[in-house]
Amino acid sequence: MYIPNYINLSLTGELSLRASSLFSMLGSCNICPKDCFVNRLENNIAACYSGLLPVVSSYCVHYGEEPVLAGLEQFNNLNGVGNIFFGNCNLRCVYCQNYEISQNHKTEIKNEVTIERLAEIMLELQNKNVNAIGFVSPTHFVPQIICALDIAVKKGLTLPLIYNTNSYDSVEVLKYLDGIIDIYLPDLKYSDEEYAYKYSKIKNYVHHSREALTEMYRQVGSELIIKDNILKKGLIVRHLILPNNIAGSYDTLKFISELDNNICLSVMSQYYPVHKAAEIDLLSRNIREREYYKVTEYLEKLDLETGFLQEFESEGYYRPDFKDRAEPFKR
């Protein structure tokens, strides 16, 4: 039986100490690399359009994550991941599939919850027999999440924790998560700083995301700890193929291969023009078959053999609809 390390950290009091240290950082917020230094403890709104309380836009059982996370019917473990979707992302991607919650802060502020309620949500999801608890877009609410975890573990939380991030994370903050997060699920979006700013309104994304991935790798390495065909601890790096090579896939995959070519990848072909992308020439179409197979050639060339590759036709799947907050992903 896999026992998450955060349980031991709770028993020793270390989890509470880390929660307190992280929470104090909100007084001059440098939780993400934007370093806006806003006093969120006084509920002032930071660059991420968030104040003191966490914004939980949706929470549900999600069956669309990678098979080692969500499970498979053939292994009788298709229990899904208990995902908690946080609102107000610190990026502004023009093609974001979750734009209804990531870039709609005037509406999402209505979905603020107390830290105690966030702890209850974790336990509610655990009671649905999910394989893990997934924090989706957690970066700007890490202190609140760890404070809630400190409460939840004392009330019986025992599941692995997934940190599902856009990778624009502070290394300083990630170090506080060492031994708390079981599974890192970062998405490396770009290899060109100009494209990152143009299409996600973020500065120095490539620099910060690669530093963040390196820290995640330091913490958990490339070995996947799998029990009963379900991932309990490890690192899976996602990369979304974008049309016209906007993502700079070769350079991104080359960076990963140089870090460790045994790192597990999840290469996604599900892009479709949504939100503002339909009005932008280079992003206004799905990826083409030759673009897809070019990336598969990169994987072979760089000897990256571990992981998952979506089928070319995947753009028709994995489409969330957050008008239904209880079940945004239809099975």
C-alpha cells in the first residue's frame, strides 16, 4: 500500500510549518514568477486577479487524464482523478480550453471558498473512490492549498496529490512542496519567449518553466512508482502540439531529453481553436497531420520513448464545458 509522505510530514508538524511559511508569503505575494508583491492577506487583488481566498471553479471526478492516473476499465481501476479546478490562471492563453474559468475573474470571484471548505472538498472527492486528488492550475493558490491539506490530512486524507500546472511556477515555492506533492503534471507550452508573451501574456515563460521542471525532476526523478497499474508518485510532462510550430516542440523536447530521456511524456494533439484563437491567423486551425507526425519524429530522434501520445484525431475529445460546473467533462 502506498502511503503519501505528506502524512508523515503532518505527524511531525512539518506540514503545518510549511503551510504557515507559505501563507505568510501572501503578505507580499511572490507565489508565482510574476512577483507582483501585492498584500493578498488584506484581500488585495494580485496580478492573477486573485485575493486571499482560493477560487474553486469546479471539482469533479475526471476520467480523461492519462491512463496511469484515471485508470482503465480493463484493470478494473477506472475511478478517475478527483480534480479541483482553480479559477484565475496566472497565464492568459488565447487558446485556453478552460477559458471560462481561467480568464473570467469577475464571475469566478463568486466561487471563492474558505480554506476549511477546500479541505472538505478534498475529502468529498476521496469518498468518491478516486485514484488521486488533482490540483488543476494551482500555482497562485499554493499557500491556501497546503493550509487546506494540513486540515484534510488530520481528518483522514490519504490519497496521492497531483500538481497539474502550466509550469509558470516559482522554484522557491516548489521547494516547499518537496515531499508533499506525489505526482507532478507540468505542461511545457513554449520554447520561445516572444511567442509565450504574444499568446499567453507572460514574460520569461521559457526560463521559469524550465527552472520549475528541473526542480520537479529533482524532487521525484523520472522513475514512476506504480501500484495496481495506477501511478502513485512521479513526473509526467505534458506538451501540447500547436499549429505552425508555435510551441517550438523540438526545442522543448530536446530540453527534456537533456534533463533525462527517461522522463515520462504526454504529447497532446487535442488542440482546437477556442476562445480568442479563432481570430488569430497562426492559431485559427487544428494541427495538420504532417505537424503531428513531425513531432513523433522528434520523439524518435531524441530517444524519448516513455509516455503517452494522443492519436491525431484527439481534437474532437477532451472538450470541457464549464457551463456545467458539476460535470464539465462528459464521459
